[in-house]
Amino acid sequence: MPQAMMYNQVFMLLMIFGIFYFLIIRPQKAKEKEHQKMLDNLAKNDEVVTSAGIHGTIVNVKDKSVIMRIDDNVKMEVEKSSVAYIQKPQGEAKAGDK
């Protein structure tokens, strides 16, 4: 009997790990991969928002950073990894609302 209880405990641990993998680890890796793909495809004139909440338009893309225009005559260089998302063009958002 003690050996059967040990197999039950091992099975339960494997089940718990499987649940964690499919509910937490796998979706997080997919999200990271999607974010990396977005960072690799950053281009000039993309309107972006950084993780700090700064809105701007990309003026130049470098290897590890981008230069953003945040206002007239105000440019800022930020790491690519700090770009949270690309904003949808405002023309598309308004056209969908009509």
C-alpha cells in the first residue's frame, strides 16, 4: 500500500504541474513571443505607447532603441523593450464607430 500512495502523490504533482503549464506558463510564453514580434516589426511613423505611458510617433528605429517624437521639436530615445504596444490609427477607430 505505501508504494501505491507514493504513485498517487507523484501523479498528483505531475497533474498540478501540467495545469500550471497550460494555464500560466504556456500563455505567458505566447504573449512574450507576440510582443517580441511586434518589437521586431516597429517602423517609422508607428504611433506607440511605452510601458511608462508616454505616447509618441517613431521617427527612427535603431538596433536596440527607437527615437520617438512626443511633441513638436521634442524627441526622445527609448529602448525597444519599453514599447508596450502600437496604437491603432485614429482614422480606423473612428470609421468603426460610425
